[in-house]
Amino acid sequence: MNTTSLDGGGGGGPTNHSGDGGGARPFCLLSTGGEGGYPDSLDVCLLEVVIIVFLTALIISGNLVVIVVFHCAPLLNHHTTSYFIQTMAYADLLVGVSCLVPSLSLLGYRLAFLPEALLCKGFGYAVSVLKSVSMASLACISVDRYLAITKPLSYNTLVTPCRLHLCIVLIWLYSGAIFLPAFFDWGKPGYHGDVFRWCADAWETRAAFTLFIVVLLYAPAALVVCFTYFSIFRICQQHTKEINERRVRFSSQEGGEAGEAQPCPDKRYAMVLLRITSVFYLLWLPYIVYFLLESSSVYRNRVASFLTTWLAISNSFCNSVIYSLSNSVFQKGLKRLSGAFCASCARHRVPKDSTASRSKRPSNGGGGGHA
């Protein structure tokens, strides 16, 4: 395998991404016509750069808004799930910050003092850990909602702020430990670092390490989410049915008409969380399937690797969009924040306008006197 570095030389400025036989052509995963990752047309590389830079900007801006709104809207902190949602927002924000590394590298700027192997390994490990935090947080959110519905009387004693903080710390430690063997030649934890040529060519996936990740992370998280949300909606349907039957019974005794049952509030909030979870797994499913196929030597394609990887990473932006569109309390907090921002801008404009009008008055008066 060709493991030549992307850089044509040292220095921290713009670099010429060249390699053996590549001339001055850059390395691109989306290239299909050229050999060894070197495209015949630079338009392909430009498309890859645009996708990565655009997603990076969306992820950072979207999650910054979510974090600021959570800190400025106290009502959002009434739910215990807000701890996990904020954890996801911080993890997704760090994903966006981590994506600045390949973005700057593709634009011609990279950390010249770090070897390319260490750079792409560190980036791949960081993104894998951060997305693992999101996956584990979604599983914890589903368990939290399950406990809130099945054990409403003892919920406050079971779920305390101290235990929530401990759970979040364990999520970060567990996620970091799962992918740590990647630094000890167990295999590649994912394809996030494949924008670097060393990761794409020299760092191979291994079936044993892939199975290790699936068994200890992907499968348990998916099973927990499926079981808890299925149980939540089944319980809510039973509650709604019982309420309807009681209303019909009382209305028949009193001779009145039966009103419509109010929807279960826990079900309504669970629907918001279910949308976030569903989009997460829909965007990650192609990546997981390709990860299993490639590590088993069944199918290997660089374009498929790039598309499935960055489709999964785009979920870091989708979480903020779904939550802002689905949660009415979040929308109120966002409106208040934007209103306060607009009011502060208006206050800054008023003094400027008043000073400008004051400066104009003497000149106008003087002009009138001369006339």
C-alpha cells in the first residue's frame, strides 16, 4: 500500500497535496476516475471540500444555538432529559470542532508538526468517541422516560441530579474506553479519518474489532431504545384506552356526552425524543452496514465510505434542528433569546441616531442664520 504523506513538504502554510505518482493532484475519496485517490478533475475534490466545510459550519452553529438557548431558558432544565440533551449538544459541537481538522487540511492548511498517521488516528478516535456519547445519551434518555412512566411515584428518588451527573461521566469514560484499542493496532474504529490518505490506505478495519464495537456499543444501545420506546407507547395506549372507557361510563351515568381524551403528555414528549432517535439511527444505519461489510472484506468502495461517514456525521446538525422544531418550550426560549438580541441591537442604534441628529442640529441652525 502507498502510505506517502499528503504533504509535499513541511511548513504550516498552504501545502501541495501530492504523493507518489500524484504530481500536484490532491488526494480525494470521491475520485472514481483517477488511480490511488487522485482524481482526473479537481471539481471532485472541490465537491468534497464543500461538503465537509459546509457540514462543519452547520454543526458548529446549530449546536451553539442549542447550548445558548438551554442556558438562557430555565424551563428547559425542568426535565431530567435536558442533562442528556445538553450532553449530546456539547458532543455534537465538539464533532464540528473536530471536523475543522480535515476541513483545514483539505483547504491546504494542516498541523505540520504532527505526523499524518497520528493526526488521522486522533481525528477518527475523537469523532468515534463523540458519536458514541450521543448514542449512549439517546439510550439513557429512553431509559429515563421509561422510568418516568413505569415508576412515577418513586421516579424522583431513583433519578437524582447526582446520579444523572454520574451517569454522564460514565458515558464519556465508557465511550473513550471502547475505541481506545484502535491506538494498539486492533483496527480502524471508523472511516472519519479517511480524508487523510494514510487512514484511507494504510489503516485497515478488522472484523474482530468491528464485532467488538457492535457487541459493546451499537447493539445494546439499539436494543435499549427499541424496548423502552415500544413499552412507553404501549403503556400510553393502555392509559388512553382506560381514560376513554371511564369517560364513556361516567357520561352514560350522567346522561352527558363523552369528551375526547387528552393525549398523554409523556407520549407527546416521548414523540420528540423518538424523532431524534429515529433520525439518528436512520442516518447511521448506512454507515454501520458499510462498516460491517468492509471489515468483513465483502465490499469496499471509497465513495461509499465517504458518503456514509459524512451522512452519519450530519446527524450532529440534525439533532439541533429536530429539537428546535419539535419542542415548544425550546421555541419560546429561542424567540426570547432572539428578541433580547434584537432589543440590544436597537438600543445600540438609538444612541447613534441621537448623536447623529445632535451633530446635525447646529449645522442646520447655522445655515439658517447665514441665510
